[in-house]
Amino acid sequence: MTRRLGIAIVGMVIAALVLAGVGTLVLAAVIDREAAEQELIEQSEALSALLSELTFATPSNAEGGTVRQRLRDVARTISVEGIGIVVLPRDGGAPLGGLPVGLEVEDFDLDAIRRKETISGAKDNLIWAAASSTNRAGMSQMLVLTRERDPILLPAFRWWAIASIITVGLAIALTLRLSRRLTAPIRDTASTASRIAAGDLSARAEPSSRAGEEVEQLIHSINTMAATLDRSRALERQFLLSVSHDLRTPLTSIRGYGEALADGAVNDPVHVGVIIEGEAKRLERLVGDLLLLARLEGTGFEYHTATVDLGPLVNAATVGVRHEAEQRSVAITVRTPDEPARIQADPDRYSQVIGNLVGNALRFAQETVVVRVWKEDGGVHLSVADDGPGISNADLPHVFERLYVAKDNPSIKESGSGLGLAIVRELTEGMGGSVLARRSSFGGAEFVVSFPSAP
């Protein structure tokens, strides 16, 4: 990644230098040429006005030279300095005179010269301008001035090349430093992720002040994932220990009483049978909870929803747990509204929610469990509250998590595996409701299940 980032940055710098340098040089060349042409045009027009005052009226001079010969002599004399004079005969014959070195008659628009126009252009390394006039003999004549292109562009190109090399060198040095600074946190985070993938869930990526906001978010996500996986592993170990204990205890009891029956050491077989039956039901409930959670995790679990009045449903669901409440010396109070409180839910699954919540409350309650139904804000709410020790602030956000067992639960009365409340949440949310946990007005725990009111 460091190499790709460096190549990308240096490439962008080089491209910017090339575009800026070439564009500047081309623009400078165009401006220089236009300025040179304009200057030559002004000079050629001024000199052309002076040239028109020359008179070659006599056919010969004392030396016997003709007008054509004199024009050639004058042209050759002044063309060395980049000036040329050409006379255009009236009969359209070949032009007379001499042009600056590097130019030919074919390079000029002679018709434009006869129309008294000034023309300009460039050829190879020369910039030229040609102005027309009429001499005293009545013939059109053309004055040509030339100038070589300004050699300043070549030194400018050299300086641009030197500056570009220095800039690219600085860009490479800064890119290497910047890329190392930016990618170092990413490499450290990748190393931490590899350790986590290898099973080291205690690995954490160190936050870096050098990293950008996106890298900080990545580091935070990696650390959060590692903490979640570590906690899940701890919950899994806790769950296995709890389930093992819940399975071993009734199995030990059943095995012990079974061996006693086989040895004939039991005086009251009926009493022993009742104990074995109770332990078997306990195992059946535990296995049923495990199977139900497995089914809830799948996509094929179905709910048979109908319009349900919670008043009669709650009364019916609490009848089955009153015997257990009497054994624990806990009073169950049910409060339902006089008017119907209807919701759309699966009656059997909602009864199971009530049973799990009341059963959980009985394991923690000291003397009282209150089950209440009421209507408020377009919804129907069910609460199960107890006067037990309550839920600590550390446990409150996690009570509905699967396999979770509170750290401060009273071990004398609580021997569950932490599946009951997880099942409550899965069933409630699966039917379109919501559930929350909070402290009750009695000082214990309260669980509130809410559903929208049915028409």
C-alpha cells in the first residue's frame, strides 16, 4: 500500500508539473511571437513610408546600372540585417529585389501586398512582417523585416526542468514519510486483526494520533469486535458450565434414586417416583428451551397470530405458576383493565412469554410478584415486577442476551441457564412487539412487554 500510495502521489506531482510547465512554455512562445510580429509590423509600416520617398526614375545611372540592378544592390546591402525590399512590376512579372535569408517569394501573399495590406507570419526560426508602399516610379514595393525567435524560451525550459527535478525529489521524500505515517496504524491494525483471527481475543489495536478519522474508526471497530468476541466466548463458557450443572444435577438425582430402587433400599417408592418425575420435567424444560432457541435462530419458525385479549390470557397463564409461588411463599397479584386490551399475537407464544417472565420473577422475589396490563399511547403493555434484589446497572443492558447470567444473582434461588429472558425477547420481537428491563417500584426488577393495540 505504501508503494502504491507513493507512486500515485509522485505521479500526480509529475503530471501537474508537466501540464503547468508545457502550458506555460507554449503560452510564453505564443505571446512572444505575437509581440514580435506586432513590433515588426509597426517597424515595417514606418520604414515602408520612408521607402516610398525613394525615387528610381532614371533608367540608368552614371555607372550604367539599371533600376532593377540598383534595387538588387540596395536589397543585398540591407538584407544582412534582416531587412528585404522587393518591387512588384506593373506587368505582373517576377518581383525584383532581395529577401532576408530563409524566406522565399512564395512565402508571401503578393496580392495582399498589391492591395496595400501589411502581412506577417513565421517560418522555421524566423518571425517576419511585410508592409507595402508605392515608390515615386508608381510601382508597388514590399518591405520585409525579420527577427529570430527569442532564445529566452530555452533557458526557461532549463530552469523549469531543474525546478521540476527538485520538486519531484521533495515530493518523493515527503510521500515516503507521509505514507509511512499513514500506513503504520493500518499495518498495526492488520496485525491485530490477524492475531484475533488466530484466536488471541485479548489483542487490541492501539489508537494513534497520527491516524486519520477513518483509520481511528477502523481501530475502534476492530477493538469493539475483539471485545464482543471475547465476551461471547466468556458467555459461551459460562453457558456450558451452567447447562452442564443444570443437566448433571437432575441426572445425578435420577441415577441415585434409580439405583436405590434397583437395590430395594427405598421404603416409599411412590415418593421416589414423584422426585424422579420432577427431575425429568426439569430436564425436559431445559432441553425444550435449547431447542426453542435453536428454532428461533432459524428462518422457518412460524407464529399463528390472532386478536388476543390480554386480560383473560394473563389470568390463564398465571394459574399454572401459582402452585410454585405458594411453595416459595410468594404472592402473585394480577391487575388487568376492565375494558378489553387487544393485540395481534400468537396466544401460545405470548403465554410462554408470560410464563418465562413470571417464573423468572419467582426465582428472585422475596414476597410479591405483580403482573399488570394497561393501555397507553396506542399500545397495550404487560409488566411483571418483583420485590427482589433488582438488576445492577452493569447487568441491565445484557439481561436479554442469550446465555447471559447476572453476575450478582442469588445462587440459592437461581439455577437457570440464562435462556428464559433470551426466549422472551426472541418471541416478543418475532411477534412485532418490544420488551425492556428496568427497576421496579418495589426495588426489584420489572420487565415490560409492549404491543400495538389491535382494532
